[in-house]
Amino acid sequence: MIRSIAQKELVSTLRDRRFVVLSVLMLGLLLAATLVGRASYRTLQRERQVAQQTVNDQFHHQPNRHPHRVAHYGSFAFRPKAGLSFLDAGLDSFTGTAVFLEAHQQNSVNFSQAQQASSLIRFGELTVAFVLQLLVPLLIIFLCFNAFAEEREAGTLKLLLSQGVSLRRVAWGKITGYGQAVALVVVPALALAAWLLLAQESFANSPDAWMRLALFGLSYVVYFFLWIVGAVVVSARQQHARTALVVLLGCWMLGGIILPKATANLGANLFPAITKAQLDAKVHEEAQKGINGHDPQDQRSAALKANLLKKYKVDSEEKLPVSVGGLVMAESEAYTSKVYQQHFAALTRTYERQNALTVWAGLLNPYQAIRPLSMGLAGSDFAHYVHFQQAAETYRYQLVQRLNGLQASMGYGDKERKLDAATWQAIPIFTYEAPPLGWALGYLLVPVLALLLWVVGLSWLGLRAIDKTSIV
Amino acid sequence: MMSTFWILLKYEWRHFRAAKGLVLLTGLVVVVGLYGIYYGTTEIERQRQHLAELPALAHHNVEELKKKFPGPADAGDIGYYHTTFAVHHPTEWASLALGQRDVNPYCVKLRLLGLQGQIYASENVNPTKVLSGNFDLAFVLVYLFPLLIIALSFNLLSQEKEQGTLVLLLAQPVRPGTVVAAKLTLRLLLVLGLALLLSAVALAWAQVPFDERVGMWLALVVLYCLFWFGVVGIITALQRNSAFNAVALVGAWLVLVVLIPGLLNVYVDATQPVPQGMELTIKQREEIHGGWDKPKGETMNRFFVLYPQWRDTTTIKERFVWRWYYAFQHLGDESVRPLVAAYTNGLRQRFVLVEHLAWLSPAINAQVSLTALAGTDLPTHLAFQQSATRYHDALRAFYYPYLFRKVAFTHADYEKEPTHTFTSISEIGTAASGLWKLLVSVVAVWAIGLVLLRIRPLNPC
């Protein structure tokens, strides 16, 4: 019985011209968003690869230089786009793309696309995720709002129930039918995405990317299911189709537009973050307590030198096999980096607290559950961004310390000498390995839990509510 | 005739008060609007506090330097370790429309080094929060007010029709046009009253100066609401059922507020590519660090072409002198001058393109105009960057005599150092052109609505 009701719903939906027009529009948008996302992914990825290649080549082709000069010359880390970010750009447009890596100093990640865009970007980006998260639910609302009211007004509901079918089974039949109709819109787009992914050699053989795509699809199946069940339940509980429509549209606006903004802004108000100027000042202040590489009068440098003389059993700096300057630099870098790391971790924690409010709101609002889940699976969420920042900082630290080590090994009077150009070619370049799915899932427990709770709660409570609805 | 209108209006008002859902919704919009005002003002207040802390940080830095260099010092050392700030103060208006003030840094830390390596440093921002966007009054007005208008009026006539009361109503000596006018007037009064009330609260809260901008803001808000009422008028004139009206109106909202801006964003990105900023920082770094490896005479001669007044006859024989160091820092900036121009021009052209395309959606138009009025958009940020560049020029001009005439830098000289301040300017021109475009859109939709009502007589069943 459920099957035949489902079939009836599907057939009548396909016969409804309005729905067909809307669906074709939505499908077109989804396909366009996939292709546009893909094109922009390729452009940005190529730009960043070229830029990274350029700076790497420049680094390797430096002339003879003193290692500390090279440490100041530094390098750049460009944030590669995640494989699935063409489906959900997430935070990508709002996080910077390039960070300058140099001695003594940790720089911000600069040049975000949002800074280069006009205020248009504030209206939202037209990505696949945007269509799936906000527009498909609207389609579902228009499809389902009169699921029951229409039958009720036409009197067919009574006929149906007189045949011994329970209201609940009718509801399930409708949910199945609408689900099939929605699948007709969404599946081609996801298939196109999969095909595009397959065409990309670097992802074709990556089980991680495929697992991410599969989970991405699965979470949207759950999300759409939620909307269909919700819409059918509202439609059954409301006497008139128009009130059902208004209630559903109200939910959509509250959940999709007002709440996400309100919680994000409230989070920022509740847990204020430290500004860059304050952070820099604090790091500088505390770093003073350590050794200072550029201050020859520093007392701690003198102590370090005395210790070295004792260790190598010589009486003057000239006789040391190592350069005091290089060791002082290394020590100073180790200390300031530790200080910076502490402050950076605190800042990240503040942001996580701000974001926690948004994520926990997922328990109230499915949109705020699917959004972090989708971004996380696409590799464009906050956790992935912090992962990149840390990888860049780790590389910066290793690079600078390696150069300090080179300086130290030059021995006394290193400042007057330079190292051979070949030295720079032996230094590994910055490569970034995006974290695996398992790591990403660790950050997505709350959204997953919220989505599951919604499915179970809504199917159970909603359909129980349908049972109790009057049929007239 | 007039008295029937007033009677109808009075009854509409009673209807509205009786509809709990609508009263609740209106109340909700008021609360949400007040929250928008609260958030906007606290956000700007927080930015002001951050800016107010900067002099203390700069002072601390000077104290540290005085301790480090107790006697007369080499100005080169001071220029290297001394940090100052270029600051971008918001106008009072910024609280009403925060615009891009959350993604563009409102202060830049500067040292005497190459400017291009410093000016793009971004502020600490939580990208998740920035993605969600600002919940300010402009958002409430541009995004949510159309929805309120739709919710209040999607069943303007259709409800009466569906309940069968329209036949009864029109059986009285009432012209159909008067019925529509009365219904529309009540909703107009209600929505405009709310919009103006919220604006008045925000203007008072933000303590904006009372000048022509107040009038422009209010005019923009009123015209934007009128535009949406015009859209409602068109849909009402089609005389379809409530469900159709709701779908059509939400569809119009979706197209104008969501789809067109999204599509235009893609279009602007594609047609107006901006040379990536990172390209210029890479080139500048290469130039600056190449300076160490080039013969000093060559570097200095290139510098003296630009600054003949500092040409000295001494050739640099030392391994390191500051004036040479700062000379090649500046030459690094000079080398990327065309790239910088291309970058900022690209950004500016993007903005101009959006301004032209704003014809396509009154929502974009309203957003662009409100942020222009508040001085929180891209042109203001570019003006700030230009002002910061001039400040950097002033800093160099201040330090060059010390460096090239080999004058010692004393403790008293810290006081003489130039400081920087920049306050956003309202772009009245942009706002005025937005106002004009909005007016044209309003006239267009109202004209279409009235013509439709004229040519399709009201069908009561």
C-alpha cells in the first residue's frame, strides 16, 4: 500500500507543471553550481600551485647567502583547496590563502577572497552546498505543504482511510513518493560531481575522497528526509494548506537565515577574541623573557656563550667549532615559537568556543547540523583551516631552525661568510597533506549526533502526531 | 468615499490585531531589529575600544626602545624596532551597516620597512563567524523586511476570496480599488512605521550627526519597502489563490535577494579577475632581498634618482649601513608599483561593476547604498589603504634626514614622529545614485501593478 501511495505521489508530482519547472530550474542550478565550483576550484588551485612552485624555485635558486639572511628571506605557504571544496567552499572564501614564513615572526594568512570581493559575497555564494542546504528544502516545502490538505479538501483522504489504511501508512507512502521526486533532482548533480571527481586524476584513486563524497551524499539524504518528514507532518497537522505553507516557510527562514547569523554573532559577543595587535604585543612581551637572537648585549646570550666555552674546553669564542650567533638564534626561535604557539592555541580555543554555540544550535536547527558536517566532509571547515595554519607554522619553525643550525655549524666569524647556493636546494619545500577523513570526523561528532537525533525524533514524534490528527 | 476608506482601514487594523500569528511575527521583527541595532553598535564599540588601545601599545613600544637605547641612537635601529599604527576609525553610521569592516583590517601595524610586506596583514578573524555575516540593522532591513512584507500581504485579497467574504464586501457600495488601497495602506503604515522606528532607534543609539545622510537613509529604507509593496501589488493583481501568491512572492524574494546576488558574484569574479595580491608580495620580497646581494652603489643610485635631495657623495664602504638598507626596502615597494595599481584598480573596478549591476536587484542596490552611507564598503577600505600609504611616506620623510644626514635619534624625537588617523567618509554619491535607481525600480513595479489592476477587473469569486 505504501508503495502504491508513493507511486501515486510521484506520478502526480511529475504531472504537476509547476513542480517540473521548479525542479528543472533547481537541477540546472545544481549542475551550474557544480561546474562553476569546479572551474573556480581549478583556477584557484592552479594559481596557488603556480605561486607555490614560484616561491619554491626562488628559494632553491638563491645566490650564495648567509643562512640568517635566508631565514629572513623566508618562504610562503599557499593553502591548497581541498578536493571536495568545489561542492562546499565553506570557509574558503573567508580564510586567507597565503602566509609568509620568516624568522622571528608568525604572520597572518592574508588575501582572502572575501577581501577581494565586493559586498555581493555577503549575500551568500552560489555553491552546490548552498543549493542543497537552502534551496532544495524550499523545493520540498512547495512540494509537500499541501500533501494532506489537498486530499482532505478533495475528500479523498476519507476514502483512503476507509480502505483500512492507517494515517501513518499514508504518510509514509507520501514521504517515499516525495523522496523519489527529490532524488530525481539531486542525484544527477551528485553523479556529475562524482564524475568530475573521477576525471581528476589526483582524486580518482583516493579512497579518502570517495568516502568523503559518499558521506557527503548520505548526510544530505538524511537532511532532505528530515525536511520531507517535517513538511508532511506540518501539512497533516494544519487544517489549511496555506497555514502549512506559512509555518514551513517561517521555519525555513528562522533556521536557514536568522538563527545561523544570530548564533554566530552572539558567540562572537560572548567570547571576545584578542586582536592581532594585542596578540603581537603579548607574544613580544613574553618573548623578551627568553633569549634575544638579535641583541648582542643580552645577558642570556653571554651565559650561553660561557657555557659553550666550558663545554668545548676553550678560552675564546674564536676557537669554538660552532657559531655562538647561530645557537643563540636557535634558542631564541625555540622560545618565541613556544610563546606564540601558546597564544595561538588560546586564540583558536576562543574561536572554537564562539563556534561551539553555532554547532550546538544544530540540536535545535538541522541547517546548523548539516552546514558544519558538509564543510567538514568537503575539507573546508575551521578545523581544516587550523590544521593548515599549524602545518605552515611547523614548516616555518623547522625551516628557520635548520637555517640556524647551518649558521651554528659555520663556526666563529660566520657573519662574514656565505653558504653555497647548493645548500638551499637540499632544504625540503613546503608540502601540505590534507588530514584524512577519520581526523575530520572527530570534529563532526556533534553535527552527526544532532542530525541523527533529528531523524529519530522527527520520524517518531511526528508520525505519532499524525496518528492523532483528525481526518476531517 | 474617504469615509469608506477609513472604515475599511479601521477594520483591517482590527483584523490584524485579532490575527495572533501576525502580531507575533511583527513583534519578532521588532525584537530581531533591536538585536541587529544592539549587535551593530556593540561591534563598532568593540572596534573603537581596540583602536583606543593602540596608542598604549605604541607608547609601550617607545618606553621599551628608550630603555634599550638610553642615549642618542642610530635612527636606523629605531626605524627597525619602532612600531606605529595606521588606524581606520568608523563613522557613527558604521553601527547601522557594518559592511566589510569585519573582513578588512581596521588597523595596520607599520615599521619603517617596505610597505607592501605590511599593509595586507589581516586582523584576527574567526572565519566561521565571518561566513555567517553580520546581524546588523542593514541585514534586517534588506533581508528580513521583504519577508515581513510578504508574510503580511501574500493573502491580501485571496484570503477574503477563499473565505467567501469578498463577494459580500463588494456587494456593498465600495469600489474594489478602495478595498485594495485600504488593505495596502494599513500594511504600508505598519511596515514603514516599523522600519522608520527601528531606524530612528538606531540613529539615536549610534548618535549620528543630524545632516543630509539621515534623510538619505530614511529615503532608502522607505523606497526599498515601497519596492516590495509594489511586487506584492503585482502578485495581488494577478488574483490567484494564497498558496500561489506565497510561492510567487517567496520566489521573487529568492531571485532578488539570493539568486541574482549569487549569480552576479560568480559573474563578477569571472569577468573582472583581480590580479592576485600574493603575486605582488612575492615580487616585492624578491626585490628587497635581492637588495642585499646587489652592489651598494647601484642600489643607492637607483634610490637617488627618486630622492635627489638625499644624494650624498660618500660611497658606502661598510658592510652594513641603515640608509642603504632602507633604500632597498623602498626600492622593493617601487618595483611593484604597477602591480599594486593593477590590484587596487581591479578591486575598484569590481566595485563599479557591482554598482552598475545593482539595477538587477534592489536588494543589492539597498545594501550597496546603505554601506556606502555608513562608509563600510570596499572604496572606503581602499581609501584607508591609500591613507596608510601616505602615512608610510610621511614616516620615511621623517626618518630620512636622520639616516642620510647621520643625525642621532634622541628621546625627544619620538614625540616628533608623525602619527596617523583616518575616519571613514560616507560616499554620498554612491548612496544618491542608489537612491535614484531604487526610485526607478519603485516606479516601475507600482506602475505595472496599477496597470494590471486596471486591465483585470476584480473578480470576487
